[in-house]
Amino acid sequence: MPLADTSQGDGRPVVSDIAARLERLPMSRYQRKIFAVIASAWLVDQIDVALLTFLLGSIVVAFGLSPTEAGQLAAMTFAGQLVGNIVAGTASDRFGRKAVFQVTMVVWGLASLAAATAWSLPVLMACRFLIGVGVGGEAPVAQAMVSEIVPAPVRGRYIAILEGFWAVGYVLSGAISFFVLPYLGWRWAFVVVGLLSLVVLAVRRNMPESPRWLAESGRHAEAEAVMATMERAVERATGRPLPPVTPQIAAAVAEAVPARRQSAVATLFAPAYRMRTVMAFGLWFFALIGFFGLNSWIAVLLKERGFSIVGSVGFVTLITLGGIPGFATAALLLERIGRKPTTALFLVCAAAAAWLYGNAGGEPVLTVAGLAVTGLFVAGFVMQFFMFGMWSCLYAYTPELYPTRARATGAGFASAFGRIGAILGPMIVPVLVRDYGPATAFQVGAGGFLIAALLVLTLGVETRGKVLEAVSH
């Protein structure tokens, strides 16, 4: 039953009632089912984002691209993500999570199929831009949806696990490329991913809208209907009556819900959120300069060290396996020691690992099951462990910094600043490689991670285990 009058006033009773009822829900297979649908979409779109890392060497040969042209092609995905982050993030706060989430997948799925038919570099660049728009738009919406449905005690863990599907997607992207490239060519890799998007789109058609967003938007009757449906589903899933709302949760939520509304963009720069916004924007910018500056060119750099195209794809796929335990470790630490220390820890360790990778040699350092393991492989595996764990931290931390009315907008704008870094990274790396050698590019990437860590340590706030309405107040 509702805990407050939902028929009068400025809407605060409705918002606080819905938030308190959501927070008291035990985690059940119902919420996990919703999470699985969101995560499946996240998995497939990350396969598409990572695809160019593995296909770039073949595309360079097919179109006869110069290093500058290859960097421009890589940057187009990030340019599209920048647009998608801002447009879809703000649209989600205005029109709802569910509708925008669906549209983003249609955009990048169709663009992936179109990329398979590209007959020139400009056409392929346009397709990668649209892929970026769709994938970039999905990111802030997915973050907002998971953070608004999953209760506070496990919220960080589930968002970190969501982001961990990127590591899985990265590995699957490499596997698809490894098996498709030698037999069918790079175009069919885009076809496979485009077809996967259609399957996931059909799966997620029955997702519910966020009750928090409905209440915050004044759609009180719809919020109550969705909330009641969720409560019944959780009761069926657990086989027990729902626990009551504790006075502590009710008081924290009621006190945190503001009486005066601001626009989503204005909220980001209001005095209460201004320093958080500076931290979030800078964190994403420098972290993504480091990550994409290295990963967009890693296969090409391996080719320059003597690896074949297929061999470099296989090597990158294997070291990316390090990202899977990386995101799992981050998910654990985010709830154990907190968002702020975990984020800073993974950034600092990613910086150290990137520096080591850039200076590692190809000589054997140990033997596993009769196979020689090189220093280059060990350093690469450790680097991916911390870099993918870093991503889990970014996605768990960012949406918690802002209130419901600006959550997707804040996550979108922060991601957009990251995409600016992602655009600059692939353009800077070939210049550094040409003038100073490959190791210098990894040193610059390490510097980006260290600056991001410093911003978190000096300007970050801790959000672990707190109700969204309380921590974002």
C-alpha cells in the first residue's frame, strides 16, 4: 500500500513513497530478470564497440588507409558516442528510460548492418558514427535504469557487473573476429553483430518503466501501477510478504526529495552538485584518453611488433580475458570498501600496468602447461584487469552522484566528456608512435589514469550503501 497521500501537493509525497517502497524490496529473481535484459543489450552493444579494435588492421589493408585515416575512423565511433550520450541522456530524463532505451538499440543495430555494405571510407565512417550514437545513448539510460530499480545495499555491485559485460563483450568481439575474419572477411563480422541486436531488441520489449522516473515526472498513477506490479512480482518470486519500509529509509527519502524542481542541465551546475560535476567530467575525460588511446591501437601496434593480423587479434582477445576477473573484483570492492577508494585504486593500478605493458618485452618469463608466457602477455593481462575494473567503477559511481530528475543527463554529460577524451586518444597515439615509439603512447595513457585518480581522491564523495535520494541530495 502507498505510504503517503499521492493526490495533492507538489509531488514530494509520491516521489518519497515510491523511492521508499523500491528500497525495501528484497533482491529477487524478478529484479535479476530485468537486470539480465538490460545486461544482454549492454553485452551486444559492447561487442559492436570493440569490433573495430579487432577489424582495424583488415580495414586498413582493404581501403589502403594511412595512419591518420585509420585514427579518424576509430575516432568516429567516439564522436557518435559523444552525441548519443548527451541526446539520449537528456531525452531519457524528459521522455522516460524505456522508450529511449529501445530507440538506441535500433539505431546501432541497423548501422552495424549498414557498415557491412560500406564501399568507401566516408561511408564506413558514417556508419561507425551512427553505431556510436546508438551505443553512447544506451549507456546513461542503462546506468539510470539499473540504479533506480536495484536496492542500495547491492546497487553498486549490480552496476559494476553490468559494466563487466563489456569485458565479456570485448572477448566475444575478439572471438567473432578471430573466427570470421579468415573465412568471410571483416564485413561479415558487422553482419553477425547487427543480427544479434535484433534478437536482443525482441527480448527487452516488455521491460517496465522506472517507477522513480514516473513519480519524479508527475505521472503518479503510472508510477503507482508499475510499483504495485513490481511488488506483486517480488512477493511471488520470494514466496514471502514484503518487509515494511523502515523509518530510517522513509525519513532519509522524505528529507532528500526537493520541493523546488530545476531543469536537468541546470541541476548539474547547481551549487550542491557543481564540484561533483567537475570531478565526474574530468574523471571520464582522462580515464577514457588512457583507455581508448591504448586499446584502439593495440592490435596495430602488435602488428608492428611482428604479429600477423589474425595473430594480433588472438593476442588481444587472450589478454582481454583479464578484464573478466577485473570487473568481478571491482564489483566486490565497490560494496566492501566504497566507490571512492575502489575507483582511485583501479585507476592507479591501471596506470602502472599500462606503463609496464609499454615497456615489456616478448621474451618468455614463465611456463604454464608447457607453454611459454611472455612479459608482454603478463603485462597486457594485468593491464586489462585494472582497466576493465576501472570501467565498472565509473559506471557504478557516476549515476549515484545526481538526483532522479538529472541522473541520466549527468551520466550522459560525464560520458560525453569521456568521449572527447576517446576521440583525442586515437588521434594522439599515432603521432606519438611515429615520433617517439610505441612505449610513449602507453606512458601518456598512464598519465591520464593518474590525473583521473587524483580528481576522485580530492573531489569525490562516498556513496556506498546510501539510498539514491539521500546520496544525491
